[in-house]
Amino acid sequence: MDQSEHEQLLDVIIIGAGWSGLLACKYCLAEGLKTLALEGRDSLGGVWSFTEDRSCPGVMTTTETTSSRCITEISDFPMPVTYPDFPSHHDIIAYLKAYCARFDLERHIRLGQQVSSVQKIDGAWCVMLADGFRYNARNIVVCSGVHQHPNTVSDDAKFNRFAGEILHSSEVKAIPPDYAGKTFVVWGGGESASDVTLELSKVADRVYWCIPNGQWFVPKVVPNWPPFPSPLRKVVDHTSACAAPVVTHSWLLAFHQPVSAVDVRVQRPRSGGMANGRAVQPFFLQQEFRGACGCQKRRGDCQA
Ligand SMILES: Cc1cc2nc3c(=O)[nH]c(=O)nc-3n(C[C@H](O)[C@H](O)[C@H](O)COP(=O)(O)OP(=O)(O)OC[C@H]3O[C@@H](n4cnc5c(N)ncnc54)[C@H](O)[C@@H]3O)c2cc1C
């Protein structure tokens, strides 16, 4: 580490070198600002950088994007034409590394630099590292993400009488074969929950997916979508990404069911075309709604 770096007053310090930190770094440098990105882990890419560390939330061995490459790629850095519609986490890391190389970011990134505190002293930000070193800058950009610490629920009252084992998704890096024949409950409606649910549904006997705050469900793949890569595909993917919540909301309202009350029971994806569409597609078709009396019938079929 260059000692002089610690002594000079930088224009910008970016905390985190995940997707957001890399973009921030590129744009600060483009403005001619003296910039340094500090990343606590020993790799860039944030949640997309796979780790066996069970205290570190992020992708599983099988994760691929839920958003299509058309709406995920950076506007001035298209993904390689060889990439699939929904790139794997390996693809994403390779892509982010290529982004760093293209815009010469790596020499402005310091890995293994965990920021422990930030304090404003005499008009400048003093950034303290866990190892006791410090940096000074006129501006700070915080890109530390939202998935840094597992939200452990073991002490939550609602799980008091649950006799089974409780795991946080950060501890689930892959679904072991001995989960076959078992029943699971997945609690939560985010990206990790959708990943874990899909992979469990391929192995477990039954999976109940509980989404406390409601969630939109849209098919990931629909028939007759324009082929990829094509400019038309880009346009329809972007348009559908904007319109999807509206369309889905109408679909849910057709069942007169508030979104937050949806219970989803996921079973193994059916064979044939359905198994090819990943993630929410099987769930979309197998959603079950609680009837007015709490039964498992669709609201329209419930006689109560
Ligand atoms: C399983 C999963 C699947 C996802 N799929 C998609 C998808 O398909 N499409 C999509 O658009 N989004 C998806 N997301 C959302 C994802 O959060 C974003 O894609 C994006 O990676 C967020 O980037 P970020 O830089 O904001 O945060 P992060 O990727 O979390 O990066 C933050 C970085 O900051 C570092 N950091 C934090 N605190 C400190 C500190 N004190 N000192 C130093 N460094 C620190 C961390 O180590 C980390 O590297 C997914 C997320 C998950 C978890």
C-alpha cells in the first residue's frame, strides 16, 4: 500500500466496489476527480462475487440474474453477444471485471479495506479502516449495498414453536441432495428467497414460500418474445420492465386478492417447457390463494 495515499486529500472516496461502487468510480474518474474505492472483501463485484463464507450474503453456486441481460447491462458497456438471456453469476463477475479493464478502474480500487467509521473533521471526511489506517477525502460516496449482514430471525417470536432447523439464506450456498423428500418453508420475498425457493423446488418434496410483504410475479420468459440479441428485444424488455407491475397488479386484482395476502406454494417445476423458464415462471402458474375463510382454495372457488 502506498503510504502517500493515506496522507493526501482525495476528491472522492467510494465505500464498496460492488456494481454501484464501480459505476460511481468510473463516473468520478471521468470528471477528473482523484478517486479511490475501498472494498472490504478481497474481491470486487459485491453480492455477485460468490463466497463459501456463510456469514456473507450473496449469490449461490447456481444463481443467474432475474433481470434479463438487456435491462441489466450497463448502458455504455453492452454484455458480450455470447451471454445468455439471464447470465450466471460467473458471467456477471467476468463482465464487471471487463468493465474495470475497459475504464481502467482497477488501479483506483483497494481490496481488503474494511471501512470502520467515517467522520467529518475540519470540512474533510476522515475514513477509518478496520486495520487502523485512514484516508481523507472531500467527498464520500457510500456504495455499501443492502445485503451485508444476515437478518437473523431465530429469536423472532413467530418462530418460537418451530421445531425445525432455521437457516438464513446467506448460509445456503447450494442445495444438498439430502434435502430430497423433505418439506421446507422459505420466509421472505427477495432475490435470495427466489433463488433458494427455485433450487429447493428441484430437490425437496414440498416447499412453502411465505412472502410477508407481498411481491410482484411476472414470467421470466414468455412465448414469441423477439430473439436475442436484437435491438427490438432491448426495446420490449425495457418496456415490459416498466409495465410489468401494472400488468401484474391487474392480474392479481382480477382475483380480488390484496397482494400482501398472497401465499405461494411452490412445487417441482413441471416437465417440458415450464422447466426451461427459470425462477418465477413455475411459481406464477402455481400460485395458490387463500379463500375468504382461510382455506387453500382460490378466492373465487371458496364458498365462505
Ligand atoms: C441473490 C441475488 C440476486 C440478484 N439478482 C439481481 C438481478 O438479477 N438483477 C438486478 O438488477 N439485481 C439483482 N440483485 C440485486 C443486487 O443487489 C444488485 O444487482 C447489485 O449487485 C447491488 O450492487 P451494490 O454495489 O449496490 O451492492 P453490493 O453488491 O452489496 O456491494 C456492496 C459492496 O460494498 C462492500 N462494503 C460494504 N460495507 C463496507 C465497508 N464498511 N467497507 C468496505 N467495503 C464495504 C461490500 O463488501 C460489497 O462488496 C440480486 C441480489 C442478490 C443477493
